[in-house]
Amino acid sequence: MNIFRICLIVAILAGLAAGAVSFLKVQDIIVTTRAERDDWHKKDTDEAAAHVKTKASLKATTAKLDTTTKELTQTKSDLEAANSKVADLDKRNTDLTAKLDKTTGERDEAQQKLEAWRLVGMEPDQVKGMMAELAKTQKAKEALIGENKLLASKVDEWEKRWNDFFLNDAPVLLPTGLRGKILVVDPRYDFVVLDIGKDQGAKERGVMMVDRGGKLLGKVRIKSVSENRSIANILPDWKRGEINEGDEVLY
């Protein structure tokens, strides 16, 4: 009986010991689990805070990026405007340079002219007066030339009338060495067109020889005269061969 009690006591003690051991293990597990839970909770809290911080930072970065993009767009617009102004300034500078060169050239020319007049010993007012007088003289000269031409034409006209009435057979003197070419030949009516006229000294009723390579082909008498052309009749008594365009007429 005593042995049974002893065994029972031993068994109870062994159970208590085992329970104590199990309790200690469970307690360690609980402590470890609580520590892990607290550590996970701390990490979760830190991660949540970091996420909030990251989100705020991302939002600030996005806002800064938007601002930078706007500033970049504005800067690009300002750069284009500045380039346009630079191009406009370059053009104006080129135009001003050209005007300056032109003005400088005109100034240098004016100074040269002024120096030339200074060397002559005349003042600008004297030069102006002299130039005005020269212009008046030139106009008077041109008027006289016109009058001389008109008088010469009248003289030729009256001379022609005089010759027609009184000296129809008298020879007409032409300028020595007068020569020209036949432009047109009309064999049907025996007349030619010459490339000489009043300006070269041709006169109505003037007689000229027709020449080709030093050979006398005949003579023509001028019938009518304009400034640079004449019409002449072929004199049948002097015709020595066929007269063609390009043949020369000589006096």
C-alpha cells in the first residue's frame, strides 16, 4: 500500500513537473509570439508611416514636376520670342549697316566734290549760282540748236524751191566722202532706198555712184530725204550692171 502511494505521489509529481515544463514552454511561446506580434505591428506601423510619407513625397514631386513642365513650356515660349527678336534685330542691323554704308559713300562723295570746289576757290553759294547759270545756258543752247535745226530745214526747203524753179539742172554738192548702202531695190520702177539721210548730209537731187568691189555699176539721184533714209532714182544713162541690195553708194 505504501508503495502504491509512493508511486502515486511520484506520478503526481511527475505530472506536475511535466505540466510545469509544458507551462514554461507555452509561456515562452506566448512571450515569443507577443514579441513577434509587437515587432510585426511596429513594422506595419513603420511601413504605413513610410507609405504615407512616400505618398506625400510623390505628390510633392508630381506637383514640382507639373511646375517644372509649365516653367519649361514658358521658357521655350520665351526662347522662341527671344530668337524672333534676335532675328528682327539682325535684320534691322543689316538694314542699318547698308544705310550707313550708303550714307558714308554719299558723304565721302560730297566731301570730295566740296574739296574739289574748294581747290577751285569757290564758295557753295557761288557753286550753286554757277550751276544755275550753267543750267540756264544749257537750256538756251538747246533752244538755239532747235532754232538752228528749224532754220536749216527752212533754208534747205527754200534752197530746194529755188533750185526747182531756177537751177533745176544745177549740180547739188554733197559732203566729201559721203557713203552709204542700198537697203532696198525696186527693179520695176528703178528706185532704191539708202541708209543715209539728212543727219549724214544727204540732200535732194544729189547724185551718188553705185559701187560693188571697186566696180562702177551706175549712178542714182536722191529724190527725197528723211533723217536717216533716202529714196533715189537709178539714172538709166549711167547703168552699167544689175544693182542689188548691199551695194555701196559713194560721193
